[in-house]
Amino acid sequence: MNKLKITDTTLRDGHQSLIATRLKTEEMIPILEKMDKVGFHALEVWGGATFDSCLRYLDEDPWERLRTIRKHVKNTKLQMLLRGQNILGYRHYADDVLEEFIKRAIENGIDIIRVFDALNDVRNMEKSIRLTKKYGAECQAAISYTKSPVHTLEYYTDLVKQFEKVGADSICIKDMSGILVPYEAYKYVKAIKEVTDLPIELHNHCTGGTGEMSLLKAAEAGIDIVDTAMSPFGSGTSQPPTETIVSVFKDTERDTGLDLDILEDIALYLKDIRDRYLEEGILNPKVLMTEPKTLIYQIPGGMLSNLLSQLKSLNAEDKFEEVLNEVPRVRADLGYPPLVTPMSQMVGAQAVFNVLNKKRYSAVPTEIKKYLKGQYGRAPGKINEEIKNKIIGNEETINVRPAELLEDELPKAKIELGDLWNTMEDVLSYTLFPQSAKEFLERRKFDEYEKAEAII
């Protein structure tokens, strides 16, 4: 077997999983050139929740963050996570937004775009895959891994064939919940290897306590690339720790060849930052703990904490176990959607309503109604018809790719922004996150005005 390649996720999913994506660009800069020297297959640095967090919490331009990272990382590929037609948000965006976003992401420094869809609906991913290739980057198509009567070995191998058919350069098994246990990891990697020659990558989380073991079994089965995060931002609800995985495979046929001395320097720097976030209360020690309930309920760690905080705010913490038991029932009613953004939030909210109202589906979020109408895509399994009729009755449903029904959005966004935008990147930020982006652009405009006045 070839050496095991590693994509380090510290600067994206690592801090997203442990400190709610609060790592600042200025905290990244001192360590970027060292990370560039390690020899990683790629650095995952953008996408997911990083974009929203920059605008909403850090008063940063996410595009400027990407350009800054690219300036310091000259030898290692930069990777991002894209939610297919949802881009980085929670709804489907029109094709003009998707194309412009992918084009600009690549122009600003992205080399690999990992694309996934919450329902594994290839129709919601195909446009992203083709556009990524069109503008010269590599596209990795990701399986949103979950367990259900629908999600069989045959289901996943067929999905891989579809990804290959629409032009994916590599395949990712994206275990966002940390529920891919070791021997299943071995079985799935083996089976996927038999139906494609494309490189296969594993992205998993340590939430349920099996992360490192599953990665080891995947490596034994021939996985090409694995995702890890530097130890200060690894383990818990994050990825397996980079240094540990490098050490495990040292002097074996899958030796990563990465420099442990450089990794140690990076870890020491990041540990100081991690400890500061711990002192400030941004890093909750609970996210560093193993949660076996993840394996029982198939609920991602972030979803567990969100459900608990929701119930706390409603003075209904005593209903936590009841809600956990309701989640799989709701999921079955809805055709077994994987519990990944935005489906995890939608299913969780519905479970809370069902339990607290003591009558199932007496209150239903708008997003669930849209899902039942087909506006998020095709459900993986059969939806409970009785529940569907109760919620939407005879309302019209759609069977086409949802984005086909959307009109271009960028021309309207430019008009709404007026003189606040300078570049298409500004317009895209506003289109994806109107409120937080507009507030950011207004602050920037005011700062520019203040500087001009000072010069005069």
C-alpha cells in the first residue's frame, strides 16, 4: 500500500467542532508557514461555518482570510467544505450565486472543494462538481454517512458510481456524527474501492469514542487520505489528533512521512490558544468528552448540545432522554435524512416540538413543510404518508432539482447593497448572509469614511 496521506482540518473543522469557529485569522498567521512545511495532502481552511462566523462574530472578511492564508501557504493545497446548492448557508441558492461563489473561491486560493448534500441527492451536487472542474479546482464528492434501513452498502456504492459519473476527482466518506464504527469502516472502504479507482478519503469525528479505531481500520482497508486535527483542536467532537495518527503509522507500510518535530512546534503554539479559549469559557470541556449516546441515537455531538441548550432555555431539561428517543422516530417519518446541516437542526426542532406539545406534529417548523414539498431535494427513503398528509395536505410538491425553480439573485443583491459593495465577493457575502454581511459592510464603510476624514 502507498503512504497514508493526511488532510489537516485544524483551521476549519477542528476549531468549528470545539470552539464554535471562533479562531481568528491573526491567531492563524504565525503558524501557517510551519503548517505548510509539514507535508500535508491539504489544509482544510475555509467553508463550513467559518464564513458565517467571520462576519457574525469576528468582524472579519472571510474572503480576506482566504487570501491571507493563501499568501502564507505556498506549497500545500487549500481545501474548503461546500454544502452543494446550499453553498455555506441553510437554503438553496440560485445557480448564478453558486457559479460566482465557486469561481471566486478558486480565484482567491482554494484548490480542492469538498461538496456534500444533506440528503445525498446528487442533483443538488452535480452543478457544484461541474463548476469546480470548470474553474480549475479539484472536486471531492462527499457521502453524508448515516445508518438506516435505506442506507445499505449497495446504496453507498451506487452513490459513488453516480459521483464518478458526474466528474468527481475523489470521494469522501463524511462521518459527521462519529457513528462509523471500526469494522464498518473497513467494510465500506473495501466495498467502495471495488467500484472506483478514485482516491478515497475518510472524514470522521471522535464523538462516540471510536474515531481513531475507525481511522485505523479504514487505513488497513486501503483508504488513501484521512482527516485529522492538531491535538489542541482534535479529539472530542473533532477529528482524530494529527500527531497521534502520524505516530501510529510511523515505520509501517502506511507511514505518513510527516515531520513530528514540526508538528510538535505547531501543537505547542495552538495549545496556548486553546487554553485561552478554555479560560474564556468559549471552549466547553464537554465537547472534549466521549459521548457513547452518539452511537445509540446517531445524533452528532453538536446536535446533542444544541438540543440540551434548547431544552434548558425552555426549562425542560428533564425531557432530554424523551427528545433523544423521539429523534429517530421523526427521522424515520421523514424518510431517514442524514443528520447533517440543515437536516439535523430541522429534525431536532421537530423532535422537541413533538415532546413538549405532547402531541406529535401539532406544531411543525416551516423548514419541515418545505422539506416535505421537495424543496430541499429527494428524501433518501419513503416518507410517512400519513404524517405528510397531516402536515401539508394536498399542497403541491416538486420532483425537479429545487434550484431549477429559483431566479437569479445577484442582480437584486447589488441593488439592495447600493454603495456598500466594492467587489463581487462583497455581493456574495451579502447574498449568503444578508444581515451579518450588511452590518459588516456598513462598519467597513464607516471606517473608510473615518480614515478619509482623518487625512483631510
